[in-house]
Amino acid sequence: MASAASSLASQFSGLRREAAKPSFSTAHLFHGVQSQLRLPSARRPIRSVVAMAGTGKFFVGGNWKCNGTKDSIRKLVADLNDSKLENDVDVIVSPPYVYIDVVKQSLTERIEISAQNSWVGKGGAFTGEISVEQLKDIGCKWVILGHSERRHIIGEDDQFIGKKAAYALSQNLKVIACIGEKLEEREAGRTFDVCFEQMKAFADSISNWKDVVIAYEPVWAIGTGKVATPEQAQEVHVAVRDWVKKNVSPEVASSTRIIYGGSVNGGNCSELAKQEDIDGFLVGGASLKGPEFATIVNSVTAKKVTA
């Protein structure tokens, strides 16, 4: 009994309020990022290409959060099915758990299904939780982990989230790994500190990154109507990619997509998409509007340049 209790305690150990604060400063890192400007490549034969720092496909996810009814979701699915989406984009949507099955059965196969969260291990006596195995059973391909609402409202800490990601990946469920700083952390100059600490928890648990997408979502921009400027978002994306290069591998840094989330909508997506290190978006409120979500998906055209 003692060993069983110890095992359960280790699973629940990630449910706490605040992670320890790192001691290093970011002032020199901002200077370093600004100095790493990419120069244009030599002239090649003229063709249409998608200008991205990484090698992955543009990625757009829609996080429906705790929204929707049978009627509203039926309409949303119909709108998405009628939308014309660019081919060179991976598209996923993440309905509330209770609607995943009906969405999977009625949504075009062009769009994959994600869950909004999953349990840290195999299912069992964990009231209210959903296991990775159950999600896969109803057709989910992805799961969102580490979203700021899970971190700062539910109280999940970095290490607990890292363990969740490792287990989901071990069961072949792909992961959208969320990171991002709160407003007071940005104002204190700790944006990079916070993001790197959250990344380290993922890196400590993940051995294979091929099924991971990193989502940078500044907490102060989620659902507030405030959006990081393209330059602010690009600055953090460059820094995160550089962190992955130095702490995981250059190959993972090149192949892993880093997407932006935080009040992305049909009006601002094109300017954000033009940034070289922004490989797509994780969309909240605007993903509940089929035509607007399609506009965001199709913002990949803003990345297309003649090269």
C-alpha cells in the first residue's frame, strides 16, 4: 500500500501553483537575438516558396476551449467543411471532450482532431480525467498540453506538463506544447527566462521531437484582444528556436514548428505570418468562426515569396 500511495503522489506532484523562479537574467539574450539577423540567400530560379526558418509545414490549430453546443458546433463544422483551405497547411481543431466524437464523424478529413488536455499516465481511478488511450480510441491525433489556462488556473507545473507530454508521445499522440509568460513577467524582463524554463521541462521529458509543435502564447495576449506585435512574437520565436538548437539539437530546432497564439484573428494573421520564425498559429476565439478560421489558415499565402 505504501508503494502504491507513493506512485500516486508522484503523479499528482505537478499540481501546484507556481514554479520556482530561475536566477539568470535575459538582458544579454535580447541583445543576442537582435544581433542574429538572417541575411537573404543568393538568387535562385524564380518559384513560389514558403519562407520559414524551420523545415516543417505551416500549422494552424483551433482551440475551441469550453465553448459550444450541439447546434453551434454543427454550424461550425458545416462552415469548415465548406471552406477552401490552402493545401500546404496542417490544420487541426480541438473541440471540448464531449463533442470530439461527433466532430470527428462529421468534419472533413482535411482537418485533424486534437484534445485540449490528457492525463499524465494510463487511465484508471482518476475522476474527471481523460486518458491518451481513450483519446486515440475516438480518433484524436493531437493533444494540447501546457496551455496557460491549465498552468495558471488549474495549477499544473512545468514538470507535470512535461510528464504529460512524454506519456502522450509514448502512445503516439502528437503534442502541441504551449509556453508563454504573464504580463508581469514580460514587464520585469523575464520573458525568455520563463519560456526557457518551460521548454526545459519539456526537453527533460521528451526524447523524440518529431511529433511536437511548440506554441508560444504570451498569457497577456490570450483572450484579451492584445496581440504581440509581429516583431515581439518573432523575437521570442527566434530565441526559442535558438534554445532548442543549443539544448536539444540543430536538427530538432530546424524541423520543429514554433507557432504563435494570443488573440490571433483574420485581421492580424497575415502580418504575423510574414515573420520567418512564425510557423503557424494556435487560435482561440477566432477558431469558433468558420470563415475567419479559414482566413487564418490561408494566411500561409503571406509567407509565400518569389525566390
